[in-house]
Amino acid sequence: MEKDISMLHRLLHSMNDSSKDLLGLIDKIIASIENQKKLDTKSDVGKVERELEQEKEKNRVLKEEINEFKNDLNVKKQKINELNLELVKYKQTTNVLPPLNTGDEPQPSILLPIKITNDHIITSVKKKYWGSIERKVGLEQLKNFVEGAKELIITDSFFYCGGFSKPENEEYLNNIKEIIDPSKINKLHIITNPKNKTDAIRDEVHKIYGKKLTEAFTFDIHDRIWIVDSKKASLLGTSLNSIGNKLAFFLPLPYNDLESMKKELKKAKLLHDQKRKKRMTLHELSLDEFISFASNDTVLSKYLIGN
């Protein structure tokens, strides 16, 4: 019996020692886990710090590129200012008349390398095609087409530009009056580009036609089209001020194209003069009416070509 009790005491001591060892092992495991967490945390912080440094570097490079762009822009602005000054000087020098030619050779005209539309900087000499046979023939054809018109619509992006010199501007205004007789026309509607105009030309056209004149402005029409009394139209391959300068066609607009053009002008609200609160009216035309009206011209078939 005493032996049994002694064995139980030894077993109890052994169990106590084992539990102490187990608890010690558990403490070590917990400590190891905590250390690993600290290491992982340090690793994450380091990764974030590296990413932050990368973003800082990207921002630095971007700022350098922005500064380079600004510097380049300033250089270009300076260059533009210099060119503007040179242009002003050039405009001043072009106002000087060339010396008279005392020989038998005709005096050559001065050709400007760029188009200048402001009336106060133009020269006093004509370009070669002004007054040429080609221009006279083209203007005569246009005059014949417009003759008898009561209402006329013109789409021409450069209608108010005129010429390159004062004599050209005077001739241009005379051309307009000869083609569109102010005493016979009832309504004249000009559709043009707002940027392509000389104020002096526009003012003179307004003086010539007065309340008969209305206008609309757009950037969306390229072709030069003349519409007479809603009944016939012609496509002019160049602007009125450039007739005779280069090869260009003067072609009748087929019936379907004319009606489509009318619809587009109405849709774009280009028949309305917002400043004068006036509206140009375009009437729809049947094919029979079109043929009947066109038959008054020399060649009927040319108005029926196309779709």
C-alpha cells in the first residue's frame, strides 16, 4: 500500500513537471508568433514606403516635363510676337508704290505672299488675274445666270473678303453690283464664314443693298452655291473674288441636289438673319416646275444631269 502511494506521488510530480514544460512550450510558440507579426508588419511598411518613393519620383518627372512644356510654349509665344512685328513692318512697306516704268515693258504687279484681308494694310496694286479675260468671261457667265433674279441666296466663305489691294476692292464691289443689280433684286441673302471677311467690304455691300440684304454665318459650308428664286442653283468652283485665278467649274445643281440643299439650309437655320430679325424663304419645287423654269435657259439638259 505504501508503495502504491509513493508511485502516485512520483507520477504527480512527473505530471507537474510535464505541464510546466508544456506551458513553457506554449509561451515560446506565442512569442514566436508575435515576433513574426512584427516582422510582417515591418515588411508591409517597407513595401508601402517603396511604393511611395516610386510615386514621388513619377511626380518629379512629371513636373519636369510640365516645366519643359511651359518653357517651350513661352519660346513659341515669343516667336509669334516676333513674327507679328515683322508682319506689321511688312504691311507698312507694302503701302509704298513701285517706281513707274519708263520703258516699253508693262509694269509688273506686286504679288503678296500671304492673303491679307484687313483694308488698312492692303496695297495699291492688282494681282495679275484681276481684269483678265478669264475673269471677265467667268463674271459674265455668272451675271447671265443671275439675270432676272428677284431673290438670291449665296453661300461663299470668302464673299466679304474682296481683293488684295484697294483697286481690287473697288473692282470687286463693282463686280457685285454688275452681277446683282441693286435696283432689280428684292432679297439678297449671304451665307459666309465669320472669320473670312474685310469689314470695309462688308460695310459697302450693306450700303449698296440696304434692307434687301440679310446674312448668316457658319463654318460648316465649303461649296460656293448661288440659288436663284428657289428654282435653280449653280455650283461655283471658287469664290467670287478668285474667279479667273485658277481653273474652276461653274456647274448647274441638279434638281435633287437643289432640294437637298434647301432642306439643309433650313435645318441649320441659315436662312435666318438673327441680327436683323429677318428670314429668307425657300420654296419647295416639283420636278415639273424645275424643268419649266430651267427651260428658259440656253441648255435644259445640263440642269437634269445627276441624281
